Amino acid sequence: MAELNLCLAQLDFTVGAIHNNTALILKTIREQGQQHDIIVFPELAITGYPPEDLLFRNDLSQAVDNAVEQISAAASDCVVIVGHPQHVGGGLFNAMSVLHRGECLLRYFKQRLPNHGVFDEQRHFIPGHESQVFEWHGVRIGLQICEDLWHPEPLQRLADDDIDFVLSINASPYELNKHEQRLGVLRQRVAESSKPIVYLNNCGGQDELVFDGHSLVMDGDGQLVAELPHCQTTLTTLSYKSGKLHSETYPPRESQNDLANVYDVLVLAVRDYVTKNGFPGVVLGLSGGIDSALTLAIAVDALGADKVQAVMMPFRYTSDMSLEDAEKQANTLGVQYNSVPIEPMFDQFMQQLTPLFNGAETDTTEENLQSRCRGVLLMALSNKTGSLVLTTGNKSEMAVGYATLYGDMCGGFAPIKDVPKLLVYQLAEYRNTLGECIPQRVIDRPPSAELAPDQVDSDSLPDYGDLDRILALYVERDWSVTDIVAAGFNEDDVRRVVRLVDLNEYKRRQSAVGPKVTPRNFGKDRRYPITSHYRYELQRQGQ
């Protein structure tokens, strides 16, 4: 009976780094080619995913063609299956090429082009319409690319072909519950076809997307055969013999720790954003609060303590508890720690501004000025050292504008931008199970921006438990005010939250990029106009 050994290359490819991506592919071929019949790489591995409007460049197309030729020539001991963009005539396809000894044996074009959420493939590609079956050593493999598997039709087109299993290469980004979604899709396709599926995913951070790996192999009965690591690059051998797929290296895991998965995604996002963009390290403001505490832990786990600087910037309203807890965490994690009071800066600003304010009463202007003094300090450190400023705001704050432009929003990357406040607390508690580094009273104390005496977040916002649930319904599921109130929430709270979300789109457009973890993030997922009177239309309708 026919047998095959496949190498599944769950690797991290960088967008636009065609030379380095190709070098990684060639290195894998050299090291794995003699032991395997086929080596498989993810979707658009040569360019990285998503290449976006780089695909419009003629020079990129030529570089990809050259890379395909190099890979094909190197595939002397084995077959290489790799994803890349391919021009044919006047059209550009998302392609999957089967390469061996200088030849392209077969080429498949992705049939389903996603154009929802974070995906915009119809802007760049045209769809393929033909199924393709690759036969090697007597084993027949049906080829698919990512979104093809999420629809029944591409696999149905293979129904008349006597295939042994389906091979799907993917660049599928992470979000909460994505693993369960993938399992559900694979089981549905297996139920329809009775064919095993090999699902190979990309692994790495790319701006606001994180590809979590977690590749899967499922047999024709819908049972998992293999489950590759979450957020870790890896090479593994998959055997096909006696009509079945086998893996000895990564058996299925019995349970999934959702908090661990989210935390690992955030760590991978920071590591890849910082290293791929060439920053020597990061700097962040450590306030003694929960958000900056979690951000600091993520940064250290991503980069190492020697590449992280934490700066406490106290003011007259900063509590002794905040000062003590910030220093304690910095010392526990072993990062460079500095304390730079902002009161002299603030006083100088006020000295210059007071004549211009013409006796106006104190309000949020003075609070924002404190935050902007801190932003100036962090950006100056960034300019002098080359380190990237990490912002520390969470999704709940970004949603309602509870952040200061050119103040605490200063920075180049926002690790917890898509993490709701309650999830921030859960992740902090999870991180402490790996080794306590966030002081417990940072987790226990009521959250406060400490911009005014005895200030707490609940002075300005609903309880975070209610706030996060209202935001999930409005931002992620597009529920109306009427529907949210009908679900049991206080109408005044709902209207206030919805109003704040709508009013603060301009702030979010100026915020730093951050990794997506929820079903809909502020960025690629949710594209709302800044200038919009739709809320007035709803008011007229009584919603």
C-alpha cells in the first residue's frame, strides 16, 4: 500500500521579506528533504501574509517568481508545496505550487477569497475555479487554501476524484474561540466528504494580526490525529500509511487553556512587532495600575528583561501604593526602572497657560496635561534610545475614549488594545500562576487613572462588568440600543456607552496598532466613519 512522509512546516514568515522567507524555506528543504517525500509550507509563505498593497508592485512580482524558481531547483530530494501570489495573464491569484527538480508539477488557485473582518483578498486577487489533485507515490491529495475549507463547495468539487486526504495551507489569524471554530469547520468538511484533512497554519505576528499556528490533522472519522503547538514555530513529520495519517510527535491535547492561549498570542505579537521592525527594546510608563502591570509582564516574557525599561512618572495624586507596587514589579522582573516626577513639567506648562485660560475653572484639561507630560517623557526616551514605546490602554478604555491623545496614547504598539478590562484582570491572575510578578493589590484595588484626588474609574464609567458586556454587544455584534436594553442593561448606561463609542472614533484612528484577540477589534475589523450623524438618525427613531 502507498506510503508518504510529509513535513509540516509551521513557521513564521515576515511580510515583504522575500529574500529571508525564501532562505528559511531553502534551509528547511536542506535539513528535511532527505527524510520526507513532501514538505509543506503555509499560505503565501514566500511574501508573508497579508502582503496587502505590496501586491500591486511589479518588482515584488518578479522577486516572487525568482523565489519560486530557487525553491523548485532546491527541491531535488522531495516535493515542496508552498503558497505565493501568482500572475497569470492579467490576473493575480493566491496560489499553491507543487515544485520538484526545477519544475512546477501542479498549481492550484484559491477559490474562496475572504472579504470580511480583517480580510480584503478580493481587492488583490481573482478567484480560481478548478479543483486540483496531486498524486505522489500513489497517494492522491486534494489541494485547498484557507478559506476554501470554510465553504462546502470547493471540497464538493473534489468529490468525483478518488483522493486519500485533503491538504489545506492557511494563514488564519487568532481570535478568542478560534480553535473551536476551526475544529467545527474541519469536522463539518469531514462529515460531508469522509476524507481526512491536513490543516497547516502560519505562525507569527504581523501588525495587528497574530497567526497562532495550532495546525491540525483530522482523520476521516472526525477524530484529531495531531495538534501542533499554539504560537510556536515547529517542524513535524506526518506519515500516511495503511490508508491513514499518523503523527507521533504532537498528539491532540485533552484540554485548552483559553487564558494561556490569549497570553501567548500577546507575547508573540510583541516579540514579532519589536524584532521584525528592528527596535532594540521597549519602554513603557509603569503607573502601579493593572494595565501597565500586565503590559510590562508581556513585554518581559516577549523580549527579556534586558530589553525593557519601565518608567514611573508620579504626580501629586499618585498614591504611595502605586509607587511601591510599580517598583516592586519592576524589581521582581529585573527591568531597568526609573522614577521621573512630572510635577515640575506640569507647573511650567500651567505657568505659561494660566494667562491664556483667563480664569477658567479647573477641569479635564489639567488632567490631560498630566498625561501629556508623561507622553513627552516617554517619546523623548524613545527618540534617544531607539526603543519602542508600548502604550498600555485596554479595549474598554479605547472604546469609550477613556484615554488622552498625545498622552497615555503616545506610542508605537499597544499590546492590550483589544483586551477588555475584565480579561486584563484574568490575564494578570493567569500570569501570576507562572511565577508571581504582578503585586496582588494591583489586581485587587479599584482601577484609577490617579489624575485627581481619590479618583476611580467608576466615577466616569459604568461597572466594568456591565461596560464590557455592553461593548461586546454594540461593537462586536452590532446590536442596537433598544436590543441591548432589552437584554437587561440600564438604559442610561447603554446610551452613555454608545454615545462615547461613537464620539471617540477620531481617537481610535490615532491610536497605536495592537494585536487582535476578540472577534472584532478596532482597526481592520471595524471600519466606522469619524464624521457620522447616524446616531442622530437613531435618536429620531427613538433607539
